[in-house]
Amino acid sequence: MTAQTTWKGPLAGLKVVELGQNLAGPYAAAIFGELGADVVKVEKKGGDDARQWGPPFVEGKSITFHMINRNKKSVELSLDRPADREAFLNLIREADVFVHNLRPGVAEKLNIGGEEMLKLNPRLIYCEQSAFGHKGPMRLKPGYEPLLQAFAGLISINGDPNGPPSRIGPSVVDLGTGMWSVIGALTALIQRNQTGKGAIIRNSLFETALSWAARHAGDYGATGKIPPRVGTGHNSLTPYQAFEAKDGPVVIAAGNDRLYAKLCQVLGHEEWITDPRFVTNADRTANRPVLVGMIGELIREKTMAEWVELLEAVGVPCAPIHSIPQVLEHEQTKAMGLVLDSPLEQLKLVALPFSIDDWRPGFGTVAPDLGADQAQLAPGTLEQGRAAE
């Protein structure tokens, strides 16, 4: 399917080349594309593996591929073919940013490492993503989301304390790595405005994953104890978790003494405010099982809606645990324009989570077919490759 709409975002005129697949690299390029940059996705023979990450599929492409490959052009190149390599180098000569998440050692094997590409284009911002980083004994190891969540300790701190450790549902490591690549690249672009020189940005799934565990690492450093899993709760705040109401769970976040006192008043137990076990947050956290059990018994007596009404009336933060359909249809989601106006009814894609002067990027163009822009950006390469085969 071809482009549906185009617009000029704040990064219009910026040229980005992506040699990525799966998630982290393509997501970084997707952010640039949603902000108006001209993004060319260079795909290996057969295309990005994420094209087939389904079901479900829409128009032959996985939802994941649609989500992170909108607003891009696609060319299919094999860099071991002279014509394809020259087409790729032509793209790099004109690029402002190059993003890749090739397996460790592949960029060097293909002679497209950072130093070499900056010799070709001294103003290039070269963004290299790896699994475990560019130094150390594991620098050549590949990695995927669940492996890095496991290795960096994220799985060990996630899940119900009475059950097994659990993977964090969204691919926070891949997506976070994409975000950090963009932050690094935008910083380097500002630096380039001052120096005229490009830069090499390196980040990894491991660095991102460990950064998400930073508070738990800090807790361990301060206490010498491994932070326990607390389900929907928080290691250092109480009460700050989900409680089961008559018709489902509601999260109550009474994260300070003032909010805790208001919660006690709503629950009809003002004596809990001065109970020596619960006077401060540290006291409440030390006696969490007792307090949470007492609160839980009361919450079961009313519905989620009843509790939300009562708690919001006095300013205690709370929320029902929504299903995905519920949050997509919520009036707040619609008011914020967070679900993109897609030309394909089946695509429920979420917009970038920020706006600039009340401007939020729209849908733009659909994810491209493999090699959709071959004739324009790499003329003759696909035909030559097929003939050689």
C-alpha cells in the first residue's frame, strides 16, 4: 500500500537511513519518521523478520511491523553485491543519521562500521545498537527482549510475590533502546551544529535494561537485601497497589501521609492514622501485610466505580485496571488524540506520547511493502540481484 498522507513535521529535511530489523533499530527510525524526517529502511533479502511477526496480520504485514515502520520508504539490498553496496553508500553520503541494530561483528564484516562511514560522510550521526554493549566479554553475543529482561534482573523483580517471576509485558528494553538512540542522535545533531562534525552513538539492550532496574539496584546498595517482588505494589510506598473490589481490581496510590489520612477517613478508620504501626510511610511499609489485609477487606464491600467516586472526591489517586478495549474507548484517550486516525480500520496504533505546541504527529504513511521505493532510491539493484540468482 502506498502513502496516504504526508505532512511536514519539525524534523522535515532530516535524512535518516535505517538498516534494522525486529524492534529496537526500526523503532528509533520510526520516531524520526513520525516527527517528519525522511526515513529510508534498508531491508535484507526477504525483508525485515518483523514483517512476519504474527498473527495477527493486516494487509500481509504483522501489527508489530505496521506499528514501527510507518512513514518510511523501503529498499531491499544485499550489501555483498557491488551494485547494492554502492546504492547503500549513496544513501549514507546524503544521510544525517544512520541507525542499525545488526548482530555484533556484522557491521565490521560488511565494512560499514562507524569510523568507515564517518570517513565517507563526516557529518553523519552513526547510531549503533547492540545486545550487551560494545565492550566487555559479552560484546559479541546476540540478544533479544526476554533474554535481556532476564539477564539485567528485570524479570526477577516483576510479578506476584506468591507466583513465579514474570516478564514485563511490553518490550520495554527494545523500545527503550530505540528511544535512547534517538535522544543520543538528537543530542549529537545539536553538537554538530556547533562543530560541523558527526558522531558515533552506541547503546545497547543491556544498558537500557539495567537502567530500568536502577531504583532496585539502589535499594540493594542501601540495604544489602534483594528487593522482593510486590505485584502491583511498590517496594517503598504503602498503600500503593491494586485491591480487589466487588467487580474487579482498583489501584489506590496513597503515596504520602496526607493521602493516607484521607484514605483512612474514606474507609471509616481514622484511628489507623495514629496507629503506631502506620504513622509514617516507613512504618506502613514495614507492616505492609497487616495494613494491606485490613484495607483489602473493606475494598471488597463496594464496586470499582463506587470506590473511584469516593476516593477522587477527597483527592486520593486511584484507577480501575482497564482492559485494552476499555482504555482505547475511554473519553480521555479520545480527548488526547492518542489513537491515530488510520486509513486501515484494523490498525489501532498509538501516537507518540508528547506534543509540541499542541501539535501531535498524525498517522502519516502506512508501513511500506518490501522494496516499494527500490526504483527511486536504488534503481536497477533489485533486477540485477534477481538476474544473478
